[in-house]
Amino acid sequence: MGRYIIRRLLLLIPVLFFISVITFALAHAVPGGPFDREKPLPPEVIANLEKYYGLDQPVWKQYVDYVTDIAFRFDFGPSYRSRGRSVNDIFADHLPVSAQLGLAAIVIALVIGLPLGILSALKQNTLWDYLGMGLAIFGVSVPAIVLGPILILIFALALHWFPVAGWGTPAKMVMPAFALGLRESAIIARLTRASMLQVIREDYIRTARAKGLSERVVMVRHALKNAFIPVATILGPMFAALLTGTFIVEQIFAIPGMGKYFITSITNRDYPVVMGTILLYAVFLVLANLAVDLTYAFLDPRIRYT
Amino acid sequence: MATLLQVKGLKTQFFTQDGVVNAVNAIDFDLNEGETLGIVGESGCGKSVSVLSLMRLIPSPPGRVVGGEAWFQGRDLIKMDMEEIRSVRGNKIAMIFQDPMTSLNPVLTIYQQVSEALELHLGMDKRQSRKRTIELLDLVRIPAAANRIDDYPHQFSGGMRQRVMIAMGLSCNPQLLIADEPTTALDVTIQAQITDLVRQLKQEIGMAVIWITHDLGIIAGLADRVNVMYAGSIVESADVKDLYADPRHPYTLGLLHSIPRLDAERKTRLTPIEGLPPDLIDMPPGCSFAPRCRFAMEKCLTETPALETVARRHTVACWVDVTGGKR
Ligand SMILES: Nc1ncnc2c1ncn2[C@@H]1O[C@H](COP(=O)(O)OP(=O)(O)O)[C@@H](O)[C@H]1O
Ligand code: SF4
Ligand SMILES: [Mg+2]
């Protein structure tokens, strides 16, 4: 198992290499540069800036410098736009915010999604099922850009339960976490229901009933663990996406997270920020998928990694 | 011998989109204590559904036991409430299933699965149930049982898994063990081993057994009595030796002709019964075997034959006496 984990982590190196080459190449292929303005800067100024940031070097040299800085000093370089701030500073400021929000959203997604899916499956074709799946369809089809303002209207402006927007207190986290997590909870609920419905038709469930076990024991002990295996698959990418920030919700609720910063960096051509975020997302994705695969091994004894 | 199980008019239907499937059509049979009953018939004729009905394990929806009684030790299984039937399942009546590859839970260890019934019905604690699980695995001849009880099902072969299923079935010393085609999914050599095992265990323990199969050949050395089922009905019922020596139903004759014989010439072809079993949704009047029956006459198409006694402990549902002459 230990060797398996190390192998998977080593696999990160080619993955990151590949992603960094592509993002770097794309950044340089797209027309326009980081110092384009409405009113063009004087050429001397641009030349100075490019020299300062090393952009006058050949592209391959820029790439090598960029990668060696990251690899050996964990330095993602300076931001082109935020004067005097490095990409590392920006990550340090904004990433924890997104991660906290993402974590809260995941918790909400699981706490709502799993029981809802299980309940719908067990009470298939009853009011509970229709209610649960109705809610799930609502969750999937209403985007955060609509749900966010609705939440604000109802729970902040009308009921005054939560502050309208902002960051820093638990109360401020509730609505954005819901806006983020509801959609994911809907996805989890639907998958859990489908998986559960399949599992309760399995032969071993009949075997369990034939032993005289109560329905509760049959479900909890024999069905749930099996039903959760496919659900674990989608949690990996979901985790990675939520932890690295989500632009729309952060925008709506004025949250100083990474998602918002990332999008602004793209429009500003702040390539070091863009590339750094993408690389970090890749790392999260690989780690999250690794965590999922380890969860598999925990859930399903047929899966063993060597 | 005392009667252990008395089934009267058991009728089970499935209410599907295509219509009502008459899976079991009012069957009657008795089973004595310690007796082995074979239920034989082609696939889809209602063998599984009839025993699952007794255990009240018919998936509902779409299925339901719509009528009949099943008296077991003075109580009607069909009328029991859920709590009562659960106290019977796995305790007084145990069941093992066709496919050992899918009938064990892949994420629980053998110990976890065998011990459940012990703790539930016999109130054993962990230490007792562990000891008893090892004994049971020894009983079904699983080598090195003590080292293997914490293994998972996928670490066992098909034959070994079926042994685990049998151990599970025997765990609470049931009065009745129902085996639903327990060897159909296994290799021929393993089939013989499992059949032998059950025969030996039955002698040691003395429970009654219902053994379901579509292969009359297996039943010969195993059962005391045989019910032949066709299209949801019992068409012939007899002591096993009478069934082989003096088969009375055209369908039974057909089944007997399709058993491979060891003493036959290599080249003699087996003669499976031509045609297919009827659709159980729209059952025409008359004998359901008529379209495939070489004895069929006018009457067979309009009137359904009922089980009638033709010899001692031998009943047949057929208008024709296949030994010659009409009835
Ligand atoms: N869950 C179900 N839904 C609908 N029909 C079913 C179901 N289970 C069994 N049946 C029908 O009941 C009939 C008898 O099935 P079964 O008892 O399993 O046959 P077998 O004799 O092979 O064990 C079959 O025609 C089958 O189509
Ligand atoms: S009743 Fe008629 S059709 Fe049915 S088995 Fe007997 S002879 Fe054949
Ligand atoms: Mg069957």
C-alpha cells in the first residue's frame, strides 16, 4: 500500500510537467499580453517591464526558469498585475478562504445528499422519493448564479438570518456554502439512490434477509457500504473543484477566494497566477483521486493495491 | 413420520407492465420431518418462486403471494407478521441459493456473514459465535477453517463459497433446509462434491431438505420424494423410485429422456423436450403442457387436469394414462 501511494505520487511529476507545458504554451499563444492597456503604455516602459519579469528571454528559457523556481524553491514567481505581490502571497491569502468554503460545501453536500439518496431508494416511488428527487432535480438545474441571489433575498434581506455577503465569520459562510453545496448534494443524492436501488436487488441482500435479519440491519450492514462505492468515485473531482474555489459564488457573496482571483487573472493576462492555480488544481485533483482510490480499498476488500 | 410442512393452494403472482405473471398456480404438497423433497422442472416453471413464497422473500413490488397456506410447526408462514417470519428465517428454515458468486456479500468477511444468524437467533456473543463459525466451516469441510474465517468471499472458489452458504444455512440447526439449484452454477466435479456433502450432513443432522434442480439426474440419489413442476403447477408427485420406475406424466417422461445415461452408447442422442414452456401471463385454458405433448387430445385443450392419485403416494395431473388406455 505504501509503495502504491508513492508510485501514485511520483506519477504527479509527468502529469504536472505535461500540464505546465500546455498552459505555458497556451499563455504564450494567446494574443495580447499582461501589459496591454486601453491607452497603450510607452514602448520603453513595456520593454522595461518585460525585462524586469524576464519576458525578454526566449520562451524555453522562461519556461525552464519558471519550472525550476517552482520545483526547487516552491516559488510560483511574481504576479504581473498585483505590484509587489508574489503568486505565493496570493495563494496564501486566497486559497485558505476557498478551501474553507469548499470544505463546508462538501460537508453540506454529503449531509444532505447521502441520506436523501438512501431515503429515496428505500421509499422508491413514494412521496418521499418524489420529494427527494424533485429536490435533486432542483439542485442540479438551478445554477449558483440564480440560487445565490435567491438565498440572499430570502435569508438575508427578508428574514435577516444571515449577513448579505462578506467573509470572516461562520454566519457569513452559511449561504455561500449552501449555494455551492446544494448542487453537489443533488448529484450525490441521485447517484446514491441509483446505486442503492441496484444494491438492494443483489443476491446477497436476499441472502441477508433469508437469515432473518431486520430490514434496518440488512440496509445498514449489507447495503450501504456496497452502495457507497460508486458514490466515492465522484467525490474526488468534486473535492478538487470545490477546494480550489468557485468564481460565481465567490463573486456573488464578495468572498476573497481563489476562484474570483483566478478569473480576474485570466482577463488580466496575469499568467503566473493562472498557471500556478492550474498546477495547484492538478495537484489537488491527483491527491483527491488518490484519496478516493484509497477509500475504495477501504470499502471493497476485492481491491488491493500493491 | 410427522408432517413438517403442509402447503395448500399456494399461489404467487407478479404484477408487471406486461400483465400478471402466474408464477405459482395453487400448488399443494407435504413434507415430512427429515425427508428430502426434490422439486424438478425446466427453468422458469416456478420452482424458486414457490420456495421464496414460503420464506416470504418474493420481491414486492412486483410480486405477491395472493393465496394459500403453508403450515409449518403449527403456524401458517403466509399469515405470519414480519417479526414472526424473521424469527423463522435462517433459524427454523434456512435457504441456500443458486449462485454462490453473488449470494455472499463481497464487503463482509466470512465470519461476519456466518455469525450473524448465530448472534441473532441463538443469542451468542462474539467469542461463542467465532468458535461456532469455525466448527461450522469444519463441518462443511473447508480446509484450515480457523485461518480462513476472516477472509472475504472473493478469496474463495465457487465451490468453497457454496460450502460457506451451506455452513450459514446450517448454523442454527434448521428443521428445513431449502437449496435452490445449489450446484447449477458449479463445475460438474464440484457439483458432485456439494451434493455428497449435503447428503452426508443431512444424515448427520437429520433436517428435512427441499432440493430444487432442473436436472432429474441429480435428484435420483438424493431425494425421498419428487415434485415435478411445469408452468407454475405441480404435474406429478411421487416417491423417487416410483418416479423413475413408473413415470406417469408426459412431461416427466420427457425430462427422463433428457438425462444423460452412463450406460448408453456414446452416440445415442439425448432427446430434450421440444418447444418452450408457455407464457405465464396469458395462460390458455386446458393443460399447459398440451402444445408440447405427444399424448395430447381434444380434451387437453379445454379442460385443465387436476392432480389425481394413480398409485400409492403417487399423484399425476394428466388426462391420459401413459402406461396405456384412457382415464
Ligand atoms: N421479479 C420478478 N418479476 C416478474 N416475474 C418474475 C419475477 N421473478 C420470477 N418471475 C417469473 O416467475 C416465473 C417463475 O420463475 P422462477 O420460480 O424463478 O423459475 P425457476 O423454476 O427457474 O426457479 C418465471 O416465468 C419468471 O418470469
Ligand atoms: S393432459 Fe393432455 S396435454 Fe396435458 S400432459 Fe396429459 S396428455 Fe399431455
Ligand atoms: Mg430458479
